Amino acid sequence: MSVHIWGASGYAAAEVVRFLERHPFVELGALESRSHAGQLLGDHFPLLRNSERRFDEPGSVIERARPNDVVFAAGAHGEAKSLIPALLEASVRVIDLSSDHRLDATAAYGLTEWNRAAISQAALVANPGCYATAALLALLPLASLGAPLQVIVDAKSGITGAGRNPAVGSLFAEVSGEIRPYALDGHRHQPEMERALHVHGLTAPLLFTPHVVPLSRGMLADAYVLYAKPPSLDAVRAEFEKAYGGSPFVRVLDGVRVPSAAAVAGGNGAELCVDLCGNAVRVLCAIDNLGKGAAGQAVQNLNVMLGYPEETSLCDRAIVA
């Protein structure tokens, strides 16, 4: 079967191509790009320099996709809804990397570790945002431990996580030496965080502060859950073990070790640590915003949808950003 990419010239799409080029069970189909049609992938992404593939013309995905194929919709936010209905009508399954369907009840929310059953049966999977992935991996194991008073998420992302945002700056020189908070009046990932938290019973108010830091890729989320009477640390650790003990990609660290963005760079891993601070449970989570926060999780969802081992094609790490 073939896997096609619509909007194939973005950061996350390039990572999907990198993962899928070594996937043993699928083949790459159309790689559609409106802006780069006809150009070599390797001329835009050094990691793909050895690829002979060129970006395909607009319309290639809808023309070449066949029933039971899968399409990664990786175009700009707001554009996927123009394409996806026709694909679904043609019995093509879709993984949407944009924000277009993350609040849509007809799509399975693609936080893999928490929604495998729905993803496996879904025609449409809404891949989570990078901030939401890190925050929810940190917070959802706490849902069974009582109602908190407040949830706080303070998160830092590499430049590629913020996208081409004029308020943030997309060039390294614009953010070098800076730690820049942004979207304080409302980030697009906050509604999907709140929705997922509420579904799992965490209905306390969420205070979310995103920052961009001078890294090309990587993310660290510090999550704090405040209680009138906090649970025991043993109870907290037991919930994390229950949630992620069988996960191939989530590592819960012990002792004095703390999550490292460098340790998960280029891959689909997530590192967490948990402790108690007074009346708060503190959980730190590190992911690669282009890996577990985007392309890696999308390929993990592809594997779940098609019944392949989740680790397929996702075990290697990139060395170059």
C-alpha cells in the first residue's frame, strides 16, 4: 500500500519522509507541494540529500490515492478541510498533522499512548500539537488521583515548534540569546489540551505559557498540578508506571535523572520525571517537537492504524537537526 503526503515541503513532512523511507511495509506515494513542485527534496532538506524524489504537482495526492491508502495532511493550518472530505469519501485514511480536526468529534485524537483503540479503527486521525503532546503525557496519569485546584504548564520549544510566527521569529539569529514567551492571549494548542484533560476528568483551570528558545528542535514542558491535599509520591509513581509501563517510547526516569531534549532529539521518544513539591505534583516532559510532537507520533499512529508494531521505522535517531 502507498502513503502520500499533502503539503510535503514543511518541517514535519520532511521528518515523515525520513521515517517512511525506511518503513518495511509501506511505500511512499505522492509528495505534493504547491510551492516546491518539481524540485528535488534534497535541495531543501539536507537530511534527504540522497533521495532522488522530487516534490509532486498540486492535485497529485487526490489523483493517486487509492482505497486503503493513507494520506498525511501536512499543509498549513486551515487548509486540510478542503481536501480531507474527498479522501475519506474515496476510502482513503487520513492522518492530519494540522490543527484542523483536533477538536472534531469525528476524528480520533492521535495521542497514541492514550487512544490506541480508537486510532486503530479510525478513518481520520487528528495528530496532536507538540505542546499538547508533552503536556498531556505529563498530566493524564494524574487523572485518577483526585480533583486538583489548578493545572499549570510552562513549556519551551525549539524554533521549529513555533513555526513561522512574526511575533516569535523563525530565524536562529532572531531568538539567539532569548527566551521568548508568546501567544499569551491564547495559543492554538490550549483548547485541545483542555478538551483532552476534561475527557479524562481533569477539569481544573489550565494556565499555559509557551516559550520559544534558541534550539532548532526540542521541547521541555514543566507541568504543575496543585492539590488541596496532594496524593502520595508512591501513588503518583504507580499511576505513571501503569500508564507507560508497556510503552515503547515513553521513559519515566527515576532517581535524580531529569528529562533531556538532547536525549530524544530526532526520534519519537518522550522522557518524564515526577516528584512532589509541597501541595503540587511536578512532572517534567521532554520530547522532540518534530518527532513525538509531530512526524514521529504521526508514523506511530500510522503503524497502529495498519496493525504494525508501533516501533516500525521509528527506532533510529537523527544526528543533524
